[in-house]
Amino acid sequence: MRTLTDISPASVKARADQQGRNKGDGPLARDVSDVSRQGAAGSSRAHESAIKHVTGRAAYIDDLQAPADTLHVALGLSPVAHGRLTRLDLEKVKAAPGVVDVITIVDVPGHTDIGPVFPGDPIFADDEISYVGQCLFAVAADSHQAARRAVTLAEIEIDEQPASLDPVAAAQRKEFVRPTHVQQSGDWQAALDGAAHVIDSEQFVGGQEHFYLEGQACLVQPTEDEGVIVHTSNQHPSETQKLVAEVLDIPFHAVTVEMRRMGGGFGGKETQASPWACIAAIIARRTGRTTRVRLPRAEDMRATGKRHPFHNRYTLGFDAQGVLQGGDISVIGDCGYSPDLSEAIVDRAMFHADNAYSLGRARVTGQRAKTHTASNTAFRGFGGPQGMMIIEAAMDDIARRLGEDPLTIRKRNLYRAAEEHGIKRDVTHYGQPVEQLGLLHDLIAQLEQSSDYWARREAVAAHNARNPIIKKGLALTPVKFGISFTAKHLNQAGALLHVYTDGSVMINHGGTEMGQGLHTKVCQVVARELGLDLEQVRITATRTDKVPNTSPTAASSGADLNGQAARDASLKLKERLFDFAAEHFGADRGGLDREGMRLEGGELIAGSGEAECRIAWGELVQAAYLSRISLSEKGFYSTPLIHYDRETAKGRPFYYYAFGAAVAEVSVDTLSGEYQVDRVDILHDVGDSLNPAIDIGQVEGGFIQGMGWLTSEELKWNDAGRLVSDGPATYKIPAFGDLPPLFNVELMQGHPNSQASIYRSKAVGEPPFMLGIAVWSALRDALSSLANYRQCPRLDTPATPERVLMAAEALRRGGDTQEAQHAPA
């Protein structure tokens, strides 16, 4: 504890001003003078809820206390994929023990279509059935068990019709959920005609289940007026507020959505958490009772969409050095039965069909096929990973054609500051210049050296030469990922900052916490701007009545947008306090240096040397309160520069690019198809990291999830359109044993963001996911050794042991497993 002799005269005066006042006028500030101030943005700190997570005290939706008369909802889902609902008799359901209410489409007071962007998502099926798992009705009962038993009593008759489950066939029949889009740069046909070599191929890229630990869940409480309070596991509270209000036919302000934390989201709760809140809200208003919805895992997997499976084709021309001259790329996204977010997702697959390489003169076409499955939706990477798979396959294919190492071909094709045959090699096929080219090349060069790539390549080749069965593979693949929502209006965020009279700080913003550390980073931003220890800054649940009209926490933009909004609020408040301090404390000292004021170490510091004045933060806050200075502030941020014209298919859809690269080494048993990942080295670009510890965790987790998508996570539907991989027994996410024994992860140093992002950091949520492509490429490399590295097998994903074995058998038979490779006539 400091004595009065250690405190500046201005601080002594601030304390004297409060003598004799009652507590309500000016409560004593917390004494934080000798607390070590650390943990601000730029430093490694634990997740703000870490202790709650590991002790089980973190409250999720199913942990929230509810009144004893809370209703529990079970859903009646369609058992067929396509048909007409001809009879729905619910009399036995209504008469079942414990049942309080049963609702169908006719009981919806307002809008019945809850499509997030485009129409096409009815809250309940009315006539047409579009997928197995589509919601037909909902039952509310006194217990979850009673509701689930009652659902089985429904008498349902459906005129079943053939289901469309093949997106390629659907595209040929022009069955789309949204129009086809084309991006083009130069005369692609001329590029093919003039190329020394042309390669054709196609690939199937499988989907992925989100498999969040906390399933879809919500708790809705009716309010004393016509509204509701919605507690939901949800990445987009404002959209849920809008849809609930529209379904109930009430104003938006009558609906409050609160979200403290999710047990995982990954995109699966961006749009597809809203239907359950809408259903619960209808029942809550009809009955006047709190209502809870929680989907069992199998129902969750059947009723909700996945990562879009893609069918990709490419025809690319390249010269004798393997450098791309141009070509034609097409992607077909399997969108399911409705648009959902498929327009933007297929767009992003098109934007990322180049990954880190200059395509030259190229055309990229995106089609959005309609099928009778659940509407596929956002998933980490948002279509970008599916698009990148095209060009990464091509890099391997070109290398085998020319007898070069795939890394050599990749490096020759990287974006670069050059113009070749009238082609600018630093501009994408949609017209955006690629900045920080030096970073891209340095990152790959550093990883190439630190991973000892070339020595390991020789060791792999030697191993494969003497081992006819167990083959090793090695691959280095880069990532260039665009950061911003491709829907321009979503690139905005708000924040609300409160400083209390004891000096403690509360921040609220529009982003949601799904375990990724967003709240931690935002608290660090505020702590940095106000010169406080992180412990003095606390975050509250995301609520639509605090920060309205927010964007989803998606597109890796959470920290970029909400961090900037929180910083904006902090800067405004800081400037107000500086103005106040200059006037209030400077009167007795002949004025304080207003321009040189700063908040640092829990104090306001003005001047230097003998003229330096230090005022404790708590005392500054109390003095401001007593002088009737506002201690609250709102912040706002919108991303500059970005634009995209769909008519011309040109623009700058991304504020900046994040880069990364991974080296993966695998061992493959070519008699069984089984394999293991032996070693992974990652170097990833996050600019100047906001929190290195959290960022490394995101890189590790993103890589493992990406690896799972490409190797073990296989979605299977039967011929009737029913998902059969609907639980952990049949759907295999990576487990602890799948971790590579050697897993080296580093953050790129010395390359701050070239754009004015929050403290020159970069997004880290999605870009690491695509580092998992290195594992798939390494598997192809190991298989290619069976053909003396002269052929590259087609290996659709997920590359399960069965698919790996079939590719190995095809190579042993001497067949060309690539789709039509040829040179131009």
C-alpha cells in the first residue's frame, strides 16, 4: 500500500474531494496501485472462462435454472426425403400423458418462412416434404420423456416421391437453389489452346458434420408484455431476434436474445439455431410458460445441415516448368433443399479456387445444386476449403506429369510481383491485388527450412524404395485465406463500455463466444486501451438489448470487428477523461499536458520528469463521476475498402489475406489402406497476435478438424435419403490417438498486418482449417510412390482407409487413376 507521500498532489486532491461524502455520492475506489498490470492485448493469457470450463462451472443452455413448470419440446420429423404430406393426425399426441400443447404450421401467428437470406425454409412442413428430418410438428409436455413418447403417437401419411440426391445430376437438370455465378480473368480458352500441357481432372469433396459438443438448444421465457427472452446456443443472436419476432408477429424490441457461451459452433449455429428458438417462442407465448428445446444427437444430425459436399472439375494449361497459364474450373455445391447461405458459400469456394497460386487467364464457375437433404450451411472455412482442394490437387498432378517435386511446382506458381504474357501474377481472377507477397514467400521458405523438408524428402524416397508395403508420403501445402464477410453489410460491429465508480470495467459486444477466446481478446483490447490489468475488465453475455443489429460471429471476423468496436468505445471514453483531467486537475498546477496524457499501469500520466503528474485510475474515475462526466460509451466499427460487384464478378471482397503453411508426413499400409500421421510442422501468419496462446490453440484445433474432414469424417445417406452416420458410433471425428506424435506449431513473427486491423493482428478462426490439406496431399504422395511418382491417384475425400486401398489397388494394376489427362493436339 502506498503512503500519501508517494501519491501526486492531484491524486491527493482527488481523495480529499471525497472526504465527508456519503457512500452513494462517491464509493471508494478499489486500491489497485500495487497490482501487476498485465494481460492486455498482445500477451498470452488464459481463456476468460478457462477455470469454469475445466471445473464444470461454465453454464450452458441445459445448465440454466428454469421454473418448475418449464415445458419440454420434442419434434415430429419427416421419415422420408421427398413427397407430399397427405395426413397428419395428432389427436393421440394431444391426449398423451403430460402433453400441454402441440403446434403445426397453422399455429404460427406470423411468418412461416424463416429463411435467413432467401425464402425457402418453412418453420414446419405444410405440404411438400423436402428431406428426412424436416420438422412437421412440435410437442410440449411437462417432461422431455413425455414429449418424446407423445411424438411417436402421431399418425402420418406421406405420398413418397423419388428423392434427388445427386448434385451433379441436379445441376444437369438445372435444379438450383440460386443462380449460377461466373468469375473470369482473360481469355481462358486461348490460354488452354496455347499451353504446352493440359490436364483435366475431377474430384468429390465430402461434407462434414459440425459435431459441436453442445447440441442445438434454447430456453425461452415469456415476458410480461407480448415478448420473450431467448437463451440460445447461437452464433447470430440478432438474426434469431428478427426471426422470432417475425414468427410471433411482434416488434423486434419485444424479443431479447441472450447468449453467454456455446459448447462449439463451427458455423452450425449461424443460421440453424434459429428454428428451435422460433418453435419454443411460439409455445412459450401460447402457454405462458418457460419452454426448453434440446435436440438429441441423432435428431440434431438429421435435422440440420452440414458442410457442403462439392463436385469439382478443372481443365488447366501449364508450360514446361509447370507454371499455370490458365484454364477452366467449375464447382458444384450440394446445397440441400433450400438456399440458406449457399450463395455466399459457393462464392467463397470460387474466390479460393486459386488458394495461393496465380491461375493466369481463367474462368471459375459456381453452381448451387438442389437436393433432397437438409439444407447445408456454414462451416469453418465457409466453402473456402472445398475450393482450395481443386488447385492443390492440380499442383500434385502437374508435378507428377513433369516429374518434379510437388513443392517445386507450388513455389513456381505462388502469387508473385511479375507480369507474364500480359498476366499480372499478383492479382486474383476476381480482380483483387494480393498484398504481402514477401510474407507468403518468406513463410514457405522458413517452414521449408525449419521442417527440414528436402532432407526428409530424400529419406522418404529411400524408405519407399526398400519397403514394398508401408509407404511414406510428404507434402507442404500453403494457405491464402481472405478475411471479411463477402456480404458487405455484415462487416460491422458495435460495443458498449461501462466504467463503474470503483474503477472496474464492463464491456459488451455483438460477438459470441463458442470457445474460441473472442471474449478474452476483447477484454484484452479494453485493458490495453485503458492501461488496466485484465482482471479489472469483465465481459457480459451477448444480448440484443445491449448491442443491437449485430452480425454473426463467423468469417473469422469476431476479433477484427468486435475488437475494433470495443477499442472505439475505449478511445472515446479515454478522450473524454483526458479532457476532464486537463481541466479538473490542471487548475491547481498551471495546466496539465493534455497532448501527452496516457493511461498506463492503472494510472493517468501527464507530463514527464519533474512536471510528471500521476493520478490513480480509480480516483480519476471517481472525480469524473462527481463532476457528472459520463462513464459509459458505445463503439462502432465497419470494415473499410471492401466491395464486390456480382455483375462484373470483380472487386475487393476481402480486407486482407491470412497466410499459413503445413508440412505433413504420413505412413500408409498399402495392403489395408490404413495410415497414420507421423509428423506435422505448421507455420501460420496471424500478424501481431492479440493472444499467442489462444492463437496457437486455434491453429492446432483448426488443423485437426481439417484433417478429420479430409480423412475420417464420412457422411453416409442410404438410397432413401436417410442419414445413417447419425452419431459417434458411425461418424468418426479425430480422437486423441489421431494426433501426430510430432506436432510443431509456430506463429510467423515480424510481419504485422499490412491493413489497419486491430493492433495489426490477423484473424485465426478459419485459415488454419485448410492446413489439413497437407495430410491429404501427403497420402497422395505416398500412393504415388507405387507408380514411381509418375502418376497421382484420384483420392476423393474423406480419404478413408477404404478409399486409400482402392487407390493403391488401381495403381498396382497400372491403371491411370486420374480422370482424362492429355496434351493438346
